[in-house]
Amino acid sequence: MVEVRAYAESDLAGLAALMTDLGSPTSIEDMQIRMRRISESPNYFTFVAWLEHAIVGMIGLRMQYSYVSNDLKTQVSSLVVRDGLQGRGIGKALLAHAEAYAVQQGSHFVYVNSGIKEERTNAHAFYKKRGYEVTGYRFAKKLNH
């Protein structure tokens, strides 16, 4: 049975492995820097999924107000399940936990940005199966420093 709980600093190695699975090789030191910065913001919330004494997934949320609505909104900023463990209900458990948490916090809306590459097709089907709809485009531009 999958257990979902709030992130703890002892989860750093597991989170670094998940980011590597996602295609972004990450050291424990880099993950520690990221999580310290994220933890300093009161708008970010991180939950991990445990199965058989190991971290097998994570979900990161960002709660925010917008300029066009008085309602609190929640963004799923990251959802990752270990390679080879997809289809076992881990992502479903993480998303359900996140949605319940968002409701507890007074959020009226949950959204997620997902890439358009072919390998994201399964992720898109996952979200659609859980009631998420395609509502727009996301535009991005890398800034040079």
C-alpha cells in the first residue's frame, strides 16, 4: 500500500533519484539547495510516496492567487513516479492527496503544465482520466544572463 506524507529532509536522496528518473540528473547536494529554497516559500508544498520502505514518487504544489480571480489556485509543479513503477496507483495516490490538501487549504482550482513531447502522451492520458482538461497553451522563453 502506498503511503503519502509530507516531505522531510531525510527524503533528499529519494528526491534526487526521482529528478534523475525525470531526465534531470540531480545530486543530493543540488536537491538540498532546491528544497531549501522551495521550503523557504510559504506557497510551496511537497509530498512523497512511500512503498516498501522506499520513496517511489513525489508531488510538488504551488498555491497562489491571480490577478483575474479572488480564488486560491493550486499548481502541480512536479509529479514524478519512479521508472518502472508507473501504473501501480502511485501517481493516482499522490494526485488525490494533493487535491485533498488543496481543498483543505481553500483552493478552488488545480492545474498542471505538461510538455508537448511525444513521451508525455501517457502523462496527458493520466491527467485526462482524472478529470483534467486541456485549457490553453504555455509559452516559455529562456533568458540569457
